[in-house]
Amino acid sequence: MKPTSVVLTFPPPSPGQSENWLREKLAYYADAWDVATDLANHVAEIVVVDVRSPEQYQAGHICGAISFPHRLMTSESLAQLDREKVCITYCDGIGCNGSTKGALKLAEAGFKVKELIGGLDFWLRDGHPVTQGKEAGEWPLQARPHECGC
């Protein structure tokens, strides 16, 4: 008797459907290595937005990220951001939806957004630099993104 596949209970989409969906998925998310590479290369078209509380930001945040708690985002407060940049939102990690809430508010206000997969948790797991305090900080000159092997 041939075993029945649990995985194939729901057949996969066609290759074309997969290509379209995966391309669209990549439009919404960025991973830690990609963001670290852009920060190390001083890519000016992005701004990394820490949507956690000011206290969490001060305790440790991605080098160069600005603090903009999602709870404080309004049409008035968002006017200070550059609409030409792509905002990369992050929070603590996959157990937190703050980055999604921040990204939604930014998108509703007309900003281009992506979310950082895994938030600060995955950033730290990958060994990327963080800084403390109220200032965004600078990307360390000696820091290069660790090769993720992907």
C-alpha cells in the first residue's frame, strides 16, 4: 500500500502562480542580512523605523534606526518623515505585531513600507550591530554583514 502524502493533500500552485506570489511576498518583507547590507553600504533610499517604545529603543536598537513608536504615529507626526524613502519597520520579533501596526499606519499615510522579518530578535541572532541611547547612531565602519549563506 502506497502512503498518502499529507503535504500534497493541498496541491501546490502552478509554477507561474508560485512565482507571482513569492515575488509579491518579497515586496512586503526584508530580512536582517538584506537590511544590514543596505545600512553598511549607506543606501539612502531606506529608513529603518523602530516602532517599539522609547524605553525599548534606548535599551538597544539597530544602528541608524529612528525611533517612531507605532502608538504615536498620526498623520501629523508622520509629516516629519521623508515620503521618498522606503520605511523598514521592526519591533521585538515574530511574537510581536508592532512592526505590522507601524507598517499599516505608514502605508495608510501614503508611505512605501516593508517589514523586517523576525524583528530585533532575528537581527541579534544574526549578529548584526546594535546601539543604545536616544540617538539613531551610525553603522560601525568595521561592521560588515555576516554572510547568511542564502
